[in-house]
Amino acid sequence: MHDELYADGIGEITVTGSIVRINLVSLSPTEKDEKGNPRAVFRQRIVMPVDAFANAVDLMHKAQAGLVEAGAIRRVNDAPGQTAEAPVAPEVAAAPPAPNASPNFN
């Protein structure tokens, strides 16, 4: 059996010389912010050389493009006042698989 790790997101990315550190966070079941929402707390760190990080970013862009093509996420057109496109995650179960979709995203 292989260990798996769940993270709600990335809290911070730090580059020191040729090393990249990616801090993974998840929402705490006990810690709350000033508005009463769960606080994102550090869970684990990924440490890799900068060239491996650059390859990982490229792979994530390709995965994102596959998700957009499959209809699992969509890009919102720039609205007045927005400067960048933002991915929006509609109901994933409603999206039909694309003909060339990776089995990793079914």
C-alpha cells in the first residue's frame, strides 16, 4: 500500500537557491479565524530542485488544460475589473469525459 496525502491547498512556496519548498495546508477542524471559518494549517512540505518544480508546473498546466477540455472546470471570461482568468469548478459529476481525457481525471 502507498501512503496518500490530502491537502486543501498550497499555503506558501519558497525558493532558496536551487531548492523549492511547497507547504501544503488543510482546513483545521478545531482552529478558526476571526470570522469563525476553519483556519488553513500546515500539514506537510514538498521539497524539490527548481528544475523539478518547473517540470511540475508544466505538468499541472497540462492537467488543467485537460480538465478544461473535459468540462470538469471552466475559465470565466474577463469581466470589468478583473485582470486574470479564474478557474471555476462546477459539478464535476455532470461533465462528460472528453475523448482524449486522461483516466486520472475520471
